[in-house]
Amino acid sequence: MRTSNQKINQILKDELTRTFANLVIDLRTPEDVKAFLKDFFNDSELETFIKRLGVFYWLKKGRSYNNIKENLKVSSATIATAQDSSQKTGIKLAMKLLEADEWANQWADKIKGIIKK
């Protein structure tokens, strides 16, 4: 589906943004979210979103621009733009959630290792 580059009314945009956010909140399982993302976004849109998330995550982890550029196939300008945006509230929240999930997974693995002994 092709969309127009014309801007919509800001009030309508805000309402649709709220609706979209509520829809995402209502998705209950990773499988539901994955199905939604695959069906709602075209391949290019989804890849752009995923790459953007990867850039923010790897910047937070201290990876070099070169490493990010090579692995995610993005430009230095994309990385610099992400670096400039990394202190925005939504980005910081997303990185905090990813780190919490990473921490939980590490502890789950440690506990599984202890239980197996």
C-alpha cells in the first residue's frame, strides 16, 4: 500500500497515534506482535524500524560506528542521527526495557544452570 506524503490534521494525527499505541499495548504475546508487525508494515518499513532499534541498542552497548555500519548496513549519518536522538524520552525508555529484558534472561540462564547441577 502506498501512502501520501501530505500531512494530516494534527488533532486527527494525535488521535490515530493514541489508537495505534493502545493497539500495540493490547497485543499479548510476542507471536501476536510479530504477526502484527509483519502484516502491518511492508518489508522495507519493518527493516528500517528494526535497524533503527539495533543502532540505538548497539550505541548504548558502546559499539563503534564502523561495527554498527558493517553489521546493520546503515550509513554514518543514520548512526549520528540516532546518537543525537538517544536522549529522547521514548528512546531511553526502550533501551531501559531492553536492558531489563537482557538482565532477566541472563539471570534465568544462571538459575537454569544452577538447577541442572
